[in-house]
Amino acid sequence: MEHEAALRLAAFVGVLGTLLVLQWRFAFRGDGRPAKRQATHAGLVLVDTLMLRFAFPVLAVGAAAAAHGSGFGLLPALDAPTWANIAVSLLVLDLVIYWQHRLLHRIPLLWRMHRVHHADTAFDVTTGVRFHPLEIAFSMGIKIGTVVLLGAHPAGVLIFEIVLSAGSLWTHTDIALPERVDRAVRRVWVTPSMHRIHHSTWRPETDSNYGFHLTIWDRLFRSYRAQPREPEREMKIGLDRWRDDRDQGLWALLVNPFSRGGRD
């Protein structure tokens, strides 16, 4: 789609800037990190972006445009109107990302990639971009396969990609909504407090609250946890095996999946 990259970049920068200000002004735990650590996460984003551009001839939106233009996929076969195609695509993609996330925790080889994200010893908005290139490639492959089989409308995939990146930033922001507001919002949407539980060092909490956007999947598939074992402000974040400062540099993050270490 025309101007896809510009739209996605503008949305990402706008949301990131807004949430950085919010977590600075209303910090809940004080997990906002020094510029050096933020630069490490920015470097990881650069590596991820370059990997995607070199590894994939087209990304998810381009694949959707090609499939939809040729009439390939389930939704075109059903002659679904555009609005229904977009709505179903958004819902199915969110469900697929939920199950992808569960697989990343269940399968040891996939966990090695995903633990780069969980090894962060703090929880702030930049944790939302801390993903190993191998995980990014795996996720893109899943998305491309899904949008092609669905025959998803390119506009729906573009919306999903924008919401996915914005949602990852939002759910990792070092803020907490007022308790009553949080309870109301998480009837539908994942909140930072809900997702913060997922980053606990205690494995039963790490293996819960997998949803990126909609909370219905965690409730439906019995992975929802309402409250952490310890007070939210004091709960320990990260993985005990990877707590040294030497584990948090860019090179250390890139080689982490090839290092020994289980679910510690």
C-alpha cells in the first residue's frame, strides 16, 4: 500500500513519544531506564528492521495486497465485504498472535528466542521493542501465512500492524491505571498492570496473560491471572538467570538464544 512505511513509522514515533512522557510523568515503579539501555533497545530495533528487509521479499501488508489482489484466500472465496474482511482479519490475527505467544513459552527452542524479551530486568515502554531478530522473523512468517490463507484485506493488515506495535508499547509502559479504571478497561483490552504480571520472575505468572490486545483469549483459554503474588510495585521482573549488566548489552541480547540456560 502506498505510504505504508511512513504511516507505520509516524504512528510508532507518536505513540512511543507520548508513552515516554506519560511514564516519566506518572511512573509507577520507576523502571524507566538510562539512555544507555534505551540505546541498546534502539539498536535491537535497527537490527530487527534490517533483518526483515533482507529476509523477506514482502512483509505482511505486501503479502496481503498480493493475495487479496489475486482473489486468493478464505475471505475472498466467501465473497466477504470489505468491512467484514477487515473485522475478521483483525480478530483472527489477534488470536493467532496469542497462540504464537503461548508457543514461544511452551517450546524450548522458541523460548530461547523469546527469553531475550523476558530477560529485561525492568518494565518500561522500551521493553515493548525488545525482541530478538529470530523471534521477529518467526512472527513475520506466521503473520504472512495467516494473511495469505485468510485473503486478508491490506487495509486490515496495515491497521493490525500499527495497532500491534502501538499495543506492545502501551502494555509495557511503566504506568498503572487507577484500580477501578484498570478493571473496567481489561474487560476488553490488555493493560500495563495485566501484562506486567507476565514479566514476573515467578514462572506461573510468566506463563499467564499472553494476550497482546484483547483479554478474551486469556479468559477463554484459561491463562488469565488478575493479580500478581507480590505487590505490583515490588514484584521482581525478568529472569533470574540473566540479571547481570553484562547480559543486557546489544551483543549479549543477540547471542542470548545460543547461550545455555533454561526457564530460570
